Amino acid sequence: MALNIEVELTKAPKQKPDVSRVGFGTVFTDHMFMLDYEEGRGWHSPRVVPYQSISMDPAAKVFHYGQTVFEGLKAYRTADGRILVFRPDQNFKRLNHSNERMSIPHLDVELALEGLKKLVQTDRDWVPETEGTSLYIRPFIIATEPVLGVAASKRYIFMIIMSPVGAYYAEGIRPVKIHVESEFVRAVPGGTGSAKTAGNYAASLKAQEEAALEGYSQVLWLDGVHKKYVEEVGSMNVFFKVNGKVITPALNGSILKGITRDSMIQLLQSWGVPVEERPVSIEELYEAHRAGTLEEAFGTGTAAVISPVGELNWRGEKLIINGGETGELSAKLYETLTGIQSGKLEDKLGWMVQV
Ligand SMILES: *Cc1c(COP(=O)(O)O)cnc(C)c1O
């Protein structure tokens, strides 16, 4: 496809921050990517423009009915100065899965990838170079038709914005304490749990706030029907090492299909570690802990890559995992995946895309 992505460069480049001091997602690069959709015309006018505010009609559907989807991925600078993006095709495939659920028109994956590359190239000086740092990339779509009727919008904007981020573990990996959530649920079968759509996150804030008051950094979500099976941890997928085997909840329609999750499974399989994708009940984990076979637990996602779980609090009982320390397998997975992403380790599985 011959793509003509117009680039309008900023006349006022910003000062680049010291990434070790910026909070996650607080500083944005000089440019952004935009693409418009209108019914009858399809997606059109791909362009890179200076980062700026956008103006919208207050009746735009996204404000009222939350018809919107997003993605999150990262670009890394290698020691020899190349810029690599981790599995971006997977993000745009998943964006289309989310689009399908939210009645948003499909986006051409190739066009989205071209837009992403053009934007990263334009702002390549914004990809930080210190160990552990990266450029976080946030693609998203919003419904912009200014009509209050509850129906799918006839107009959308697709945008990509980018933000330099510091090392997630500036002081080394530290396990987190997790509250097993027994009141609120994140998703139900037939709902929107497998889509990366705003409402899921708005609905998760209450549980997150209440857990934080008790000193827990995230919640472990149980299934929305029985509150029996483990689904995710915060906005990460979750894994358990029990008796030498790795277990992760099967993708059942209410779990987000994490790209880090998929990558971890592939790495484990390549090492000959048995991985089971199946329903995992909280009772099973409780019993394994009692028997001394719950060896490790960790969340996976783009932001942290791995977040080891040192404690699970279930109905006031504290299950301490691996003495509250990062497990060996968690550490190895972390070192391997971040090594591939930063270009230090060979990319045997062909995950990195050079920009
Ligand atoms: C984004 C997300 C994940 C992790 O997906 P990655 O592709 O690994 O970043 C897991 N769960 C939820 C709810 C998410 O939104």
C-alpha cells in the first residue's frame, strides 16, 4: 500500500526531561499521530503533527458513552543506538479485537504500524538511553460524533501519543503486596474484560483505592460470577509457580490477552518449563501455599514486564510467597525479556521491530 503520511514538524521543540525524575505518563514528546474516520469514507488523512490539545464538541459520544479503546507498548534504545519496538503488530491486532467489541471500525494494521514508525522516527531523540528506560507509546481511538443518541459513532479519531519513562525498578525489583478482591469484580463473561476499553479501568479504581488504604498496591481480581477463579492482578496478567509447574488463568473471554503474558509463555516453553493455561481457583492457591508448593507468583504487563507478588491477602489471611522475595524464575523471565527488548540478548523469536 502506498501510504502518504504527512509530517508537520513543531516550530517549538520542548526541553527533554531527566527521565529518572518524571512520573509515568506525565511528559509527552514533540509530535503525535492522527487519523480520522467518517462513515462512508473510512479511515483517512494519516498525519504526524506537533503535540497539541484537540478541540471537540461537548456532545462527542466518547464523553457520554465511553466508546473508546487504547493500547500500550514501548520503544527501546539499544547500546548501539538502534530503536526497537516490542511486537507492535500484536498491539494493533488486539486494538482491532477491542474495536470489534466496542463497535468501532477496524483499523488497517499496516497503516497503524506505518503511522507508529513515522511518529517514532520523527521523535527518535525522545527515546531515552539509560538502562531500563523506554518510550511508552499510547495508541487510542475515541468516538467523536456529536450526537447524544446511544448508538455507535459515525466518526472517530485514532491517535498515538508518546511519553518517555524512567526505569520501572530504579531500586531493583521489589515484590508487591496484593489484596484478593472479594467484593468488586473487573469483568464478567460476555462483558468487556477482554477489550482494552476505558470503562474497565474506571470501574477498577474503587477496589484499587480501598486496597491502597489497607497498604496493598494492587488487587487480585476473581471471576465475576463465582468469585472463585483468579483472573488478573491490577491491570496485569497473573502467573503462579506451583510445584515446578507454571500456571496462568486460561483466556476465558473476561481476561485481557496480554502480549507480555504470551511472550512469557513462549519463553517458558522454550526453556522446557511446563506451562498450564487453565482455570485457577483461589482455594487451589491457598491449598498449595499451605502445602508449601506455591513457589512464586507474578503479574505481567508492558509497564513493569514482571511484578513479583510477595504477599496475597485473602479474607484477612496473609499468604507470604517465597519469603516475600523475588523468585528465581520471575527474575530469569525479567532478565530475559528486558534483555531482548533492550537489544542485549539475541531476539530469537523475532519480536523486535527496528524503527
Ligand atoms: C494491558 C493489560 C494487560 C497487559 O497486557 P500487555 O500487552 O502485556 O501489556 C493485562 N491486563 C489488563 C487488564 C490490561 O489492560
